[in-house]
Amino acid sequence: MKDGRVQWHPAFGAVLRIELGDELGKVQIEEEHLLGSKPMQVDFLVVKVDKKQKIHKNIGKLFRKYNIIEYKSPEESLSINDFYKAYGYACFYQSDTERVMEISPENLGITFVCNHYPRKMLKHIQDVRGITVKKCERGIYELTGDAIPMQLIITHELTKEKNYWMQSLRNDLRSGGEIQELIETYEEKKTQPLYQAVMEVIMQANWKEAEVERKMCEALKRLFAEDIEEGRKRGEREGRKEGITALVKVAYDWKMPKQEVIRKIVEQFQITGNEAENFVEAYYK
């Protein structure tokens, strides 16, 4: 967060695990999986533990034994080049084995995940490669006509009922409705690390609307107060320096004014204003 960039990929990794839920034991997920000995890596590689087991979750129904996932953040678009990159990765993964046809094409799958409907890319693969785009349900499209099975997931089209957290991984949430609902949903999951990772990124990406919501939403005020309290408790457990650092990080993530953070540190840790300011300066540059 210090450089102002939102780290979408780790959050998508957490969302992927949340979405698969009870079926997570059927697969192994590797992030930034290296392809061979050269610096070539896919966003995510999902390998089914038992290829005969079916994945019932909607985003994984088309999963084969080995699945290459190309993920684009809400700020990015899925281009024609991205299609060929992921397709090339799949071909390389298939060929980089000790035995010929150790991995057969039908055991490979490619999943493209993006927030914006990739019209140019889809038109290209239809016109040039003869691939047909079939809508399976809201937000999920099957790309048929190639030896390697493929699917496209459009996150903002997914339904809240089936894919709440994946469709929430966006930068265009609105206060007064979506953010308030998100906070209330998160309250039940806030102690779980996967949800914490996703929530942190969503809040970073929707700061302006979240700030509006924080002034109105009691649930958000509660969460903020609880995060600050956790910083204080951590200080008691691990020592003053660690506790203050934890409090400052939370306050910075929540966009608390600098002087207010200094005041809270002085009150909770009984140190001077100058000492408190030194801690704050590390984040509030």
C-alpha cells in the first residue's frame, strides 16, 4: 500500500480458495507457478488431487486435471495477447514433461478471469480460431472448439448468491449499499485470514466510497474500532513497538488523519507526542 498500488493477485488467490470452499481439498493451488527452469510463470495453477473427482462449484465445473488461470485485475483488460500468452503457457506446461503425452490436452484447462467483457479478444478467437462462446450462467462462459477446454469468468457479472466474494473483488463498489452489505457480510468472517486478505484489498481499492460509508455505517465504525483495539492488545502481547506499528498500519489503511493517529498512540501507549510522530512518519510520508 505504501507505493499506492493495490495488490489484486494475492486477494484473488484468497477469493479462489473462498469460492471453492468445501471442495478446496480436491485441488492444489500454486500461485505464480514457474513453467520450467526459465522465468516464465502463470498467475495460478490449479491441480485436481483426483482427476475423477468433479468440482461442483460453478467456477470449477469445467476444471480438468491441470488448470492454468490467467487473472486480470479490475484495472486491466483481457487482450488478444493475453489469450495467446495463457494458451502458450498451457502448451508449454503440457510439453515440459519427461514422457511424450504425459499430460494429454483433454486433461488441461484454461480459465480467463477479468472484470471487463473482452469483446476484441472474443471476436478474434471466434473469427480466427473458430472458437464458440457459450454462456453457461451469469458471469461464466465456456469457450468451445479447441483441443484444450477453456472458460471465461467475468467477475462483475457473477451473482452475489453464488460468488459473493469474487464479484466483490472490484474497484467500483458504491457506498450506501454495496459497501455496507460487504461490511455486514465480512463481520461474520473477519477472524479468518483468507477473508481478511480479500477485505483489505477491496477497501484499499474503494477508499473514497469506503470513507463516505465510514461516516454513516455503524458496522464499519465497529470494525474500525475493533481493529484499533486489536493493535492495542497486540502491544500488550508482543511489546510496545509492535503494538504501535500494528495500530499505525490499521489507522493508515483506514485513512485516519495523521494527528488523530498520534493522539491515539499517546493515549493508549503513554508515550510523548514526538515519539508517536516518529512511528506515524514511517507510513504517513
